[in-house]
Amino acid sequence: MKPLKRQKFKPTGGEVIPDGTPTTSIYAGGERDTHHLTPRKAQQAPTARLDFTQSPSLLPAPQQADTVGSGSVASGSDETPLRKGGKTPHELTDDFLNEWAQPFLDIMHELEVAPEVGSSHQSSPLHFLEHWNGGFFERCTLMDLGFIIQLGHHSGNCPSIPTEKQNDPISRITVVNVTGVQDVHVRYCRCAPAHSFTPKPRPLQLLSAQMWPSTYLRTRTVFTLQALRFFQQLTLQSKVSAYDYLGTLRRLTNNPFGDDVKDRYREFMRASRHYQYLCLLKWNGLSVSRNIPSGSLAVLCPACPQPGINMDPTWRERPLDERYLDALHYGKDGNFSLNQHDKKMDELDVALTEGAAYYADIKQHEECKRRVKAHPELDGETYICSKFEALKDRYSGKKYSGQLSLNCTRHEFVLPTGTVDLDRGEKFVHVDYATIACISPRYRNLRLLMESYDVACKYGINWTRRIAALGESPEQWPQILRLIPKWHENAHTGPCRTLNSFRYMPGGADTDGESPERRWSVMFQLARSIREMGLGHRIDVLNFHYSDFNIQKTFRLAERLGTKYKKAVAEEAKNIEQLRELESTLTSEDTPLRAWREQEMQFLRDVITPDAGRRILKSPYAAEEDKAPTLHDVIASMQQAEEETGSGKRPHSEIEDGQTAGASHRQTIDAGMVFVIKDAMDLELRQQELRDMAEKYQLSLSKDSMLYNEIQKARRDLQADIEGWRIHHTAVMGQCIAALRANFPNAGWASETEEFCENILLPIPSNLPAAIRSHQAVSTFTSAELRLRQGVANDLLRELRTKLGLSSFLWRKAEGQFGQVKKTRTGHAMASVQDKIRQIRQRYNMTRRKMIDVGEPVDSHNYRVLTEADCRPMQIFHGKSQPGGESEKDVRWILRDGSYSLDMAKWEQEAIRVEWFRASARTRRSQEAVKLVLAEMDRVQRFFAAFQDKWDVLCSIGAKSLTERGRAAFAARQSAMFNRLLVEARERFPVSTHVLEANGA
């Protein structure tokens, strides 16, 4: 068969319509139009010149990006090529801001009221068609059919061009559309607008036709607004990069020969970036300016207090214990994935949205860093907690190691001007400036701030001194209650776990403080795209994504608050009932309930009173501490030892043969080793839980499919986590283990693969062969595991004591009860506690066996086997023996470690005291949650009404020009949107919270 030659299709005056394979055209509004081409039928062809001027139905709106490019020009065109090299990105951006930004914004408003154009190909000149070349259907464009896009006129010629010159050479440009990339012929309009003697500039003519020019002097490439808008929604929803998006368009154009399609990546990046900037201005009703007001492009949280917008008129009259209702609840956290590589880039590339959205002013940030150099003692602090990873400088090869950002912890909105880049880890100077830049201009007049931060206990020590060094007046700031996010509490030691806890702090309500982590989980997908971007472009992209993040939260805020309110009411009722039942029993016992209440009230007053000396407060919610170190204490001491003796990393030569351990390394424990072993212990616990689930499934007769699916999902998750753990294990212990395997192949090594991941033996010292565990090369690893498991054992014994005390109290409570309901309720509580005791016993004995494997003496006095008798409730609490044994004669060993007095009544009282205080705290927080949600519902309605009024004012201003009419139309649309948000909020909120009337409601 002869190879087919590419044939030039010549139009014959008609478009051929076949029954064969269709070509589908997709219009801006989502409509589809299918066309067929075959030699059998024909219909009249569209007009050769198409009007593509102001067609809102043809090409939709925008999205984001950054850079330049060239293009091809038709032979004989009135355009000339750009000079070689062109301009730098920041020069092109300056040209855009100085000359084109405001006219472009005006046209974007005009498109809101642009007249509708014709249909079919006259309004869709970017369709791809197929023509019969004699052997098969070949793809072509309307340009191949001789079509010319006439700018400025509907379906006709430009009257300013004489008839005899209508066939003069036309301009050829490359158009990037959602259907692909193609070249088109355009003829520019030569008509002069009113009050002008020159034609409308060509870039403005293109934009009026909904084609965004990539350059402004000699435009060779344009992007349809539909392509920009589609990329905007795609990248905001799925974080698709511009590179992948344009790669997809090239494949749509010519999949087998993609190199034939012009690469317009750089041009698209720049055009998209400029378009996104104008979108933000349009959405916020602003004009182009190089000095945009601080935070004016940010989307505010409707439920958080916004002074002057949505506050209750009486908010300043709240008593001290209710100030949390009008407080800003915000959190701060660093992210080291959103970094920027240190590479050659345009240093003059300034962000278009710098200081106007979510990023704080960069120049002021640099000034703060210079100031703090004069006070180095303020930028590195230690206190009672273990050293936190957030404060370590571990990032090299990056211009910025990450970013730190503030957001509201109640609704997860990113706060305006509260984001900064980190250059050397999470130093306090970055955190201080981000806090000042966010809080000072907008929220300083509030009376209370509820701040959540991973290291809140350390951060607030010298806060006033630090901000004074940065030029702030601490006395003008509101009171700040500093809290630790709930998930991060376990990384802390000492009293800060209760003094800085959301669970016990007045005003904590049902907040967990972990909202920054949820945002990072979304933004992680963006990290790969932004790390190579220029300085200003990266900030613009992040600001745009943060705006969309807040916008989507706004649309769903009323629904979330309605759900949260129902949950809070149910939790409040449950906690009140449980506390009432507990107190009704305690009143009949010899317990100091009145004293406990007074102690709690005094603590609640002291902890929210400014300058009350919180560092010396003693929390009544904490149990009496014993002398045995916890797991967190063990980890902290290991890290401290590592810092005092050096990094503790072993030279490679000392472990390459697995024979020597290196004397310099024997007494130090690397932090990486500590966390590798600790993570392995956590994985072993999950393996045991998974084995229990699998055993339950095998013993069940019904073979529950839900349980089977749950087991399979748990296996997949565990397998993935084990694979991730192996990577860190290889970096820390891999060389040593590999060398030992090579030298002792017959030592009885366990298999590294198993059919089910729950049966895999993780290669840590306790799982190594006995001969290897005693080898000198692993002595440091063995010592580290022993200390960590001792900490776990201490924690389990401590928890067991508390549960035994509670169990004994429940037996005593049940002894004199009458009535089936009370006995059933108490019986369920007793069964739950006993089940927990059984789990603690099982885990402790497993931990003890591992301890013996790594060196703990079998007859250790402090870590004996837990028997069933050791886990019985203590008989001393009532006269009769409890089930399972006779009256105790000896005090069991778990109570004879010197931690507590042998006075059993005192121990019982301690267990009951802790239970009452924590039950009371849960009740108070649930009550606060209900009040706080109601206050937020009030603010949401006020916010939506305020913004509806704002846009109503803008749309009522007299509009004479097309641009003014477009602004008024857009304002009317925005007003209608806020009206609907207000109406839907009122439908979801309780009637008692309806403080405002919605227009049209």
C-alpha cells in the first residue's frame, strides 16, 4: 500500500456533511455541537469572515500563571517578529501593570453585558473539522477553509477598510483553546472609537473577542478565556500543573505527533498569572493599583469576628468569662513542603498580590529579620517541653524552606496577611511577624485572642519582649490565651499538657486547633508545581489557591454550622446527664465535692485572668504524678543526651563489616534511631490489633462482609506505612543489619516477607536472632529500644492504676443500687472498664516480653508479669469480696513502686477526683460549644447581609459607559449570590438566631 500524502484541502464553497465519524465542538456554556464531513451531502458554508468580538457564550473566563513566548506570522503579515531575547518576566509584568491591566479589567467588566453573537461556526471559529482527502477523513481547521476572524464587527467587514482592500494580507496567530492548539487568521478593526483618532489597540480588540494576548506589542499567541477558565477550575480542584494541562491540549491537537504542536507553556504561565490578578481585583470590586490596601484581596471568614462588619453591637459588654464568644480563634503552623528551590531566577519578579491577600509584606518581613539580629537571645528559647522539630534548622538547598501561615481554627479559613516564607526553619521571628501582620491591622481591637500553636508553651514566654523589639506596643494588644492543638499534646511533657489544653481551657469549646494540618493536606498536592516558580509568581499562585480555599468554605459554611450545632446540642445533653449521675453518687459518698468545685472555679478564674502567672498554676485536671518516667520523658532525655554529646552518627567505616560499634557511638543515641524504634513499636501495636480482627473474622459464623472490608483496608494502610517505615529504618539501621546478615547468614534470621503484613517481624533489636541481639554492633539500638519499652510499660501501669480505681468505685456504686435501669447502666460502664483493663494487661505483658529480649532481667522487681489477680478491682472499697477471688491480704506489686501511699482510700479518692474534674471539663466545653456556634450563626448572617449591601451600592451607581454597565451587572450578580447565601443560612439555622431579614425573603 502506498503511503498517503498529506493533501492541501481547498474549499469548494460548501461544507461537506457525512454519516461517518463525528467531530464534536464544545461551546463555552457546555453545549455540544456534532459535525460530520463526507463527500455525500453538502450544505452552505459559513461566512468567510467571522465576527468574534464580544461573545460571552463562546469563550468563558480565567485562571493563573507566568512568562513569555514567540509565535508564527503569516507570509506578508503586517506584523514583524519580536527581537531576539525579548523582555524579562518582570519587564513584561511592568508593561502589563503600567499600560494594559486597567483596560483589560474594563473589558472583563464589559463582557458581563456584551451582546450575544450568532450561532454555529460563525460564533465558534475554533472548531476542528474533518475533510475527505480522497482516502480518509483528515483533520483540519476553519482557517484551512479560508475563514477569517473579523474583530470588532458582527458577521461583517470593517467599514473602515475599503472594499478593494478586504483581501489584503491578514494576521496569523496561534490560539490555545480547550479543544487544542491551532493557527487562525484574524483581521483587526480599523475603526476609531469615540473621542479618538486611532483604532482600538490590538490587544484590547483580542480581549474583547475573549482571547487573551500573550504579549502586547506584536501579539503572536492568544489564549481563549475558556481555556484559562477551565485551567483555573481544574488546578483549583485537582492541583493540575500548567505543564500537564498544556500537555493534554497538545495531545488533543495531535496525539501521535505532539512535537508538531507549538509549545506555548511560558506564554500560558504569564497570561494566566496576569488574568488571575485581574480576577481577584474584579471579585473584590477594586481597580488596578501598585498600592492595593493590605488584605483587601483576601476572602474573610464570615463566622469569625470581623470588626466593623459582623460583630454583635453589645460585644464589648461581655463579662470576662464570655469573651471567648467574640474572640478570634486562630492557629499557626509551618509547612516545609511548600518550599522554593534555591536556583537562578529573576530577582526583580515581584508578586502582583504581595501584602494584598494572604502573604504579608515581604519588605517589612526582611526589616523584622534585620531587627531581631540585634536580639539573638529572643529567637531561640527552651522551656519545660522536649525540643520540638519545628525549631530545628534542617533545610538546605532551598531559598525558602517552607512557609508559616495563620488560619482560623473554628472554620479553617486562611487569615489575611498572615503567611510568610521561612528561610531557616520555623524561627520565632517569622512567627512573630506573621502574627503581627495578620492581627495588628484588623483584629487588635478585640478583647481576647485564642491562639493555637504546636509550641505554644514555649512561644509565649518572651512574646512581649520580642514584639517590642519589632516596634509593637504590647500593652495595646488584646489578651492572648495560648493553646496546644489536641493531636500535638502527646508531643509535650509537664504541666503544659493540661494548662495549654483545649480540653481544659475556658473558651476551648469543641475546637481541636488542628485546622492548619487539614489545609496542608490539600496544599501538599501543589508543592511540586510551585517549588520551581519565580519569586513573585509563587506567591501569586499560593494567594489564588488560598482565595479559592476560602471561597469554597464560604459556600458550605452555613451547612457546616448547622451540622455542628446539632452535634454540640447532643454532646451537651449527654455530658450534663453523665456529670449529674456521677455527682448524684458522689453526694452520698465521703468525697469533697464542694471543695473540688471551688478548686475548679478558682482555677478557671486564674487561667483566664491576664498576668495571673500561668506558669506557676497547678491544673486540677491532671492526676498526681508518680516517679516512673513516661515514654515522652524517655524520648526527651534521649534527645537531650544526643544534643549534649553531638549528633551521634557513626562513621561508615565502623559498621561496614558489622563487627565493631565504635566507642564514640556507644553512649549516644541518635534522634532518628529513637523515632524509628518508636514508630516500629506503634506498627507492632497495629499488627496485633489487625491479628485480633482477623481472628474474630475467622471465628465468626456469618463472615461479616463489612468486617472483611475493614480488615482489607487496614492491611493496605498498614502495608503502606510499613513500607514508608522501612525507608527511614534503612537510613538509620540498614547498613548495620545488612552487614550482620552477610557475616552471620545462619543466625536464624526471620523472613522479610509474609503473606499478610500483620505477621511481618520488623527488624528492630527485639525481633533479631538472639545471637545478633547481643552483638556489639547493635548494642546502641538495643539500649534505645529497652529504654523506650520501659517508658511504654510505665505508661501502661499508670493507666492500669487509674482504671482499677475507677473499676473499684463502680463496684461500690453498684452494691447498693436498686432498679434495672441503674444496674444496667452501671453494668455497661463496668464492662467497658474491665475490657480496657484486659487490653492494658495484654499489651503490658507483650511489652514486657520484648523488654526481656533486649536485656531487661526476667526477675525485675519493677516489671513483673501482670496476672489476673493483679488486675482485679481492689477489695478494700467494700466489705464483700468481688468476683474472681477472696479478700486481698497483700497490696499488689503495681501499687508498691513508691508512687502512691498504701492508703487505699486516698488512691480511690484520687481516681474519682480526676474522673470528676475531667467530666466537669467536658460538660463546660460542650456548653461553650453550643453558645459559640450560636454566636457564629449570628455573625454569618450579619456578614452576608453586609456584603450584599456593599454590592447593592455598587450596582446602584449610575452606569453610562459599557464598562460602567458591566461593573453594575457584576455587582448585581454578587449581591444576588450573597442574598442567596443569607437566605440558605437562615433556613439551616434555628429560628431564635434569625437576627436579620434577607432581601426578598
